[in-house]
Amino acid sequence: MKFRLLFASVFTIGILISFVFFVLLLVMFSTGLISGAVLVILTIIINLVTWLISPWLMDLIHKLFYKFKIITYEDLEKRSPYTARFLKEACERNKMKFPMLRIVDDLNPTAYCYGSVPSNSRIVVSEGLFHYLTDEEVAAVYAHELGHIKHLDFIVMTVANTLLMILYEIYVVFTQMRSNSKNNPLPIIGLISLIFWLIGTYVVLYLSRTREYMADRFSAMETKNPNALSTALVKIAYGIAAQPDEAGSHRLLASTRSMGVSDYKSAETVGGVVRLSATESAPATGRVPAFDPQRVSKVFLFDIYNPWSRIVQLGSTHPLTGKRIKAMMDTAEELRVQPLFNFDEVKIYGEALDRGRLYRNFFFEVLIYFAPIITLILGLVPALFDPYLVGLAPLAFGLGLLLKGIYKFPPISEPKERTVLELMSDPYASPLKGQPVIVEGTVVGRAAAGSLFGEDMVIHDRSGGLMTLNYESIIPIVGNLFFGISRTKKLINQTVQGIGWFRRKVSQVVDLKSIVSEEKTYTSYNRLRAIFMGILVTGIGVVTTVLSVVAIVTGVGTAQGAF
């Protein structure tokens, strides 16, 4: 596992450095590297200074916005003697300086660390961690954050993000430069830099996910109890889902999303299922109800076995929760600890998981999923031979959008009524092709916490699950704003039926065709907008294609190759 983190770090930094130096070599060839050198030097100096003072900047931000408090070892010991003793012993075993401790007065359970070097690292937790977790689970979370400090991965992330910034700055500066020369290479170099920046962003996200796996393993090995962090991740998700959606709490979770012990975006998925899997009522203290690990395991089958999960998490700073728990259950077997979650024994409607069915349409759907990008690239190819043929690109892009929109929203004739647990326990679900469904429940709030105008809603279904309902007006932006102001507030606390298409992503969503309340039926236009957008862009593409052909035929363009 250490080799895995080393490989990820070297691979990430190596790729980004190679991208940066390739762009800088092009700059040297075209401009002598004068302005490019100044740009790089200034970027490095600014990022170096920011990196060195970042712990104190973070402290200041926390004090101003998040009710941040400094706590001592003795304070931690009063809250959880077990955690304090464990943290002290773990630091001694690993020959690490005891970290500075901070706590945020917020019941949303979360934890993260930051610093410029190990000696000034801070571990921050929220009050919610102690509210929802047992002592063993709190210790496991602290151990996870200690793993980040031990591995120095926050320093690697700083370097990686600096290199990304250099690439983006080159793109911005060089695409804005003008020259009287017909063969000015600077805009092209800027576009190449942008492509490398886009690729590099996903490489950095890969590194971020790898460091989470490594911190998980560090926690499991130090506590000798991989089950503790596994149940902690589930309970953290429950706590986030259970807490009222307040703007201040949401800001804390959103601003620390990349640093947090888990991705709050997946909280509704996991946390809602804990409610459904409860085997007893929640105690009056507000702690998490006892839950059935095997019922919760069903929800994680998508994360672990569905090939779409690899694509879904590409843009995420954290691995999917199911993948993390599966890795810790493997570590449990390595340590000869009885795994709490056993994914191999989970049955789907009484039958074993059909691996063949998972891949039956996967590769075809991947082509549809990326069809707009693929068709756009294909549409740009003719422009390499004649710049006037660039008009083909909108046509190709529009056809890709149209194909994706039609496939994403199949016609709804007989939608099936489903509960949240049934939908989330379906390992064959797709983030692309929606399943026609009916979900029924009470609207408990807006999907965007703290928003006064958000049109999307969250419902609490009859079995206790949470589901996001995505509404789209026929009029973009303005129509959604009007619905959010005039309709969504009225629907809160009403029992509704949401009819639409269920898609499984990092979190769950039903793209609405209609929502039926106690008083009225509201129509949503997800399918119409997707298809109309494809038709609109295709229509624009037809016009640009005709203009391109006319330009070439009349001699304005040239049919000669660019090479």
C-alpha cells in the first residue's frame, strides 16, 4: 500500500511536471522564455509563501466563520479518554509530534487536517463527531487524519496544485496575447496548456483518492480494528443526513470537502439507508440507531462492482464509500479480524450478483455518455485540413447531445413505484440511462441547503429514505427561479409523488417528468430540454456547415491541407 501511494505521488507530480515543462519548452521556442520565466517564478513564489503561511490563514478563516476553538490534550481527554490515549500512543509509535487540536461547534460530523509541515499540522473535528460516534470510531477518525500527516500527502497536493496553477496561467495569458504575425504560436500553446490542465486536474484527483485509501489503511493498522473506521464513515454520513440543512453548516462541509474524512455529497445515499436499516429506535441522545450491516452492504454493491463506479468517481476527491469499506474489510481479513461487512454474501432479490449483467451494456453506454465529446472531436478533425471546415464541429456536437438526451430519458409509459432502499440497492443502476419510476414521500426541504430560490427538492419516502427530485422548467434559469420562489416553498411538508427517471451517481436523483402534490400536478421538462438542446445545437451546426461549404466553393476558403 505504501508503494501505491508512492507510485501515485510520483506519477502525479511526474505527469504534471512533464506537462509544465513541455509547455515551457514551446514558450522558449516561440518567445525566448522571457515572459514565461517571470510567470513561473512569480507563481512559485506566491504559492510557496501561501503554503508556508496557510496554516495561520486557515486558523483565521476558522475563527471568523466556523466557531473554531483550540483544545488541548486534556480537553480531548475529557471528551474521550480512549481517543486521547490512543492518539498520544500512536504519535509515539510513529515518532511524530503530537498535532495541534481544534474543534468546530457544529453537529455535522466531520474531520480534516492541514498544515505546511508535520510540525505545525492541525487536526480539526466537529462536535458532531463526538455526538454520533463511539470512542473507538472517534479514535479511528483521528488515526485517519494522523495518516495524512504521517504520509506528508498534503505537501504533495500543494506541489501538484501549484503545477496546475502554472498550466492554467499559461493558458490564460497566451490565449489573450495578440500578434501581427499570421503564424503566431502563442494561442495554440495556450490551448495545449489548457488541455494539459484538464488532464492534470483528473490526475490530481486520482492522487487525492489514493491518499484517502492510504490514510484509511493507516487508521486500520494503528487501531487494529478496520471495522471502527468503516462504521464511522457510515455514521458520519447518517449524521450529515440527519442534521438540518443550514447555510452555515453546509458552508463548512462544502469548503472542507476535499480535506474532509468523507465526501458530504454522498451522505444522503449512505445516511438515508441507515435509517432504513435500523433495527431499533434511535436513543434519546440523538446517536445513530443500530443498523443491519448486510442491508447497508446492498447499497455499496454499486460502488464496488458496477463498472460505472470507476467513471462516477473520476471527478471526486474521495473514493466511493463502498470502495473504501471494501478495502478496509480486506485489511480486516489481513489482520484476522472478523469483517463487519461481507459483500460476497449479499443477495439481490434472493439471487447472487450477476457480474455479466453489469457489463452487458456498459461499453455501449460509455460511448453514449461521452458522445458529445467524441462527436465534437470528430467534427474538429476536418478543420485540421481546412480551417473553414470548423463549422462541422457544432453539427457533430449537436448530434452527440441529441443522441445522449434521447438515450438518457427513455419514454415513460408504465413507471414502477419504488422505495429509496430498493433503488439504492440496485447494483445494476446507471448514471446515464434513467429508470422510469414513481417515488412517493414528504418534501422535507430544498436540495441546495440554505437556498431561498432552489427549485430542486428532497423527499422523505414512506420507508424513511431520502431522494433528490430534479425539476427543470421549460424556460431555462428564469423558469427554475420562478418555480423555486413560488412553488417549492409551498410543497415543503406536503406529500407528493415524483414521476421521472432514477439515475445512480455519487448521490441519488430522480429527474422529474412531473410532481403530483395534494393540490396540483406540476410538469417538469428534463427530457424535453435535453432533446431540444441537441436539436438546437444541431440546427446551428447545419447553418455553420452550410456557411463553411459555401466559403470553400466560392473560393473564400481553401481546400488545401494545413500540413
